[in-house]
Amino acid sequence: MNLLERCADRILVYDGSKGVMLQMKGLSGGDSAEEWNLSHADKVSEVHREYIEAGADIIQTNTFCANAPSLKNHGLEDKLYEINYEGAKLALDCAKENVMVAASVGPTGLFFEPAGDMTFESMSAVFRQQLKPLRDAGISIVNFETFTDLNEMRAAIVAARETGGFEVIASMTFDGERTMSGNTPAACAAVCAGMGVSLMGANCSGGPESLLEPIRNMHETISLPLSVKPNAGLPEMEDGVAVFKQKPEDFSRLVPEFAESGVRLIGGCCGSGPEHIKALRAAVDRLQRPQDRWPDKAVIASAYEAVEIEAVKTAEMRLDIQSVLDGLRNGDYYCLMDAIPMDAGEADAVVLDFGQMELFFDMWSFTATLGMFVKKPVIVKGGTPELIQGFLRYYAGRAGIMQDAKQGLTELYGAVGVER
């Protein structure tokens, strides 16, 4: 039985923080927790067993920062395969019957152009490099967690799909109503659900109260079970160290509200330990599982907002690509500013009409620039299959698509067919 099937039967309990537990066992703040998969494997296994004893249905590998950019900061990039492979094996060896294992994979800490040096392809390659040893070790679930940029999450999901063999949990981190990159919970949910993740969710942020509204917004948008992993309250600084003081009974208080809002996997993030997970286990066991009530609607989204297709039939603007062809040929993607209608901000969506255009320009640069100026969801019209496929790969949203040859263009990138 896979993860999605198990969530259909019951609410599952995740584990809690690895970092806090390993620090209690001797890990210093400047060391790599992931390197302990090699040098202190017994301590990592102890943490896994403690969470299983606390009642976790799923434990995570100690691989959150085991990507190349993060390991490079510790001079460990040459041990990437070994750290991930052994981290997976440690968790799998500890898992008892009916306990599942998910790979924990965090963000890279890098930024896309023009704020940084990464392209979609280079970002996706970073995730594929980490996913390979996890898959080779026998992991079949990956939790992409603590992401603050929706397009980085998209690159991770594409990497998982192209590597093959994974059920995906996509978990974003919010500061109030948006991520650090300005993504709303509804937009994140619409985009990731369209790309075929098994569970959507939120983690870290603040305590449980801080994630209830983002989870509710996701539940109103998509028909998927949700995952939530809050911190054990807000940290307090003591002697220069962040300390989380929320008691287990307070940490587990909102379990009924989360369950009513579609959460079918609940655990802990920063500051949480086995006692917090034990409290979640007890709260879940006391709970009568709510009846599933999923929305039934087709949603498109930019990185910043989501809208039902039904709502854009009479409220859309057209972006005239034909008027800026010379700029595109010369690599001037800022020419897109000249094609955007002055009142585009009043529309529910923007129609991007490629006409009979073929792919003769750098699609990554095109979509990255478009996302800077067009915050509304996009509906694509015309263009060759190659052009449309390229646009869907790089567009940091969930596009609508108006054309006859929809088949094959929507499967991986989740575009929504639009009839006109």
C-alpha cells in the first residue's frame, strides 16, 4: 500500500525535528547533521527509533541539507552519494512493519536568475543528483520541505518525476499569507497538485497556529490530502541559541482543526521531539477521521495567485506577442513590457497568444522575464507543440492552454485545458 492509499484509510503521524535531537546527542551548531549518517550512524538510528516508539507512522531520512550546494559549505560535496545513500539505509533499517520512510529534501539556498545564477535546468539537476542515491537505496517517498520559492519546488518535482519511482510530498514555508518569494498557499497548491504530487502541505513557519490558515486555503483549492509539520512554537533566544518552548499538549491542540481542513499527515518541524510526536499520536487516535470533502474545480495559477477557469471567461486580457518579435529575436526579453496591456492588473487572467510562432528564442529567459511583469495566471494560445512544451516546463505557475493538441502537453506540467 502506497502513501496516498494509506492516507485514504487514516490520518498518519510524521516524525519531528532531526537537528534538535542530534544536537542533544552531541552535534555542534557548525557541523553537518547529514555527515553524521557516516560518522555517527548509531546516533542517527537512535533518533529514528525514538520517533517510531513515539508513534510515528512515517520517519524521514537525515538528508535535508544533503544537496551539493549545502554540502559544499562543509567541504563534503564529494560524499554526496554516500551521505544520501547511507541516510536512506539507516531509516529503512530502523523502520518496523507498517512504518514508512520518506526522504527529506530541502531547498538549495540558491536563487534563480537574475537574483542569482541558477536556471530551471541547473536547479533541477541539483535535485536529480540528490535523488539518485535515495532511490538507489530503496526510498519511494520524497518530502520536498521548507521551500520558499514555488519555482524551485517545481524544479524539484520535475527532477523527481524524471528520476522516477517517487511519491512526492510538496511542503512550502510561509511568512504570514505568502512565502518569502511572494507565493500564496492557493497558488502553491494549484501548481503542485497539477504536477501530480501525492500530498501538498506546509511546514516550519511558526507554531501550529501560523499554518492553519495556509492549510485551509490549500484545502479550498485542490482535491488532495494535505501534510502539515509546524514548529514547536516560536523560538526564543537564550545565550545566542534559538529555543522552542511549546509544550506537547499545546502543540497537538489544533489536530482536530487540521483534520477538518484536509490534513491526513501531521508531524513536527523545528524544536519538536518525540514527546511532541507522542502527543500528536494520542490526539490523532482520539479523533474520528473527518469525511473527505474535496473541491471540484479547475484552477489555473501564476506564482502569486490562483483563479478558477470558470471565473476568467469574461475577465481576461491579451498579451500581443507579435508586437515584440524583433525584441525576442535580439534576446531583449524586457520588450515584453511593451506588450502588456495597461489594464492587465484588472484581469483575472492574461491570454498569451503565440499565433503560429515556433520556438526561436530562449524560453527560460522568456518565462523568467514574463513572471516579473505578469502576476496574473496565464492562458496560452497557439504556438507549436515544442514551444508550448517549453513554456509549460519553465512557467512558474499552472497555465491554461487553448489549442487542439492538448494531449501530451499537460501531463507533467499540469496545464488546464480551456475551451473557447
